[in-house]
Amino acid sequence: MTEKNWLQKLTKSDNDKWIGGVCGGLGEHSPIPSWAWRVLFVLFFFGPGLFLYILLWIFVPSKSTTQEQ
């Protein structure tokens, strides 16, 4: 299997970002738009949403980092 799915190609967005670019990156690499990802994170912000967002912010690479490799 040589083709990567959208999660394997996931990077933070350089153009569509408000805080860390996580929702913009999810919007670029998935069929769900970035505004919908933002709404989902805000709805779940006071629970696992904040923890998940911080983990994604830390571990998802930015586009500029992946282009250098």
C-alpha cells in the first residue's frame, strides 16, 4: 500500500490558522471544512477537546517542517 490516507499526510496549516493551525490543517486534509473543526473543538473545549487540541498542536508537524525533509 503506497498511498497514504489523509491522517498520514496531516500537517498544520500555514494559511488557515487562528491559534496553532491545527483546525486549518484538519480542514485541508479531510473532507470536513476548517470552520466545522473549530466548532467541534469549541463544543468539546471544556473536556477532552482542549487536551486533544494541545496534543495535536504539539505532535502534528507544520508544512514548512515536512517540506524541508
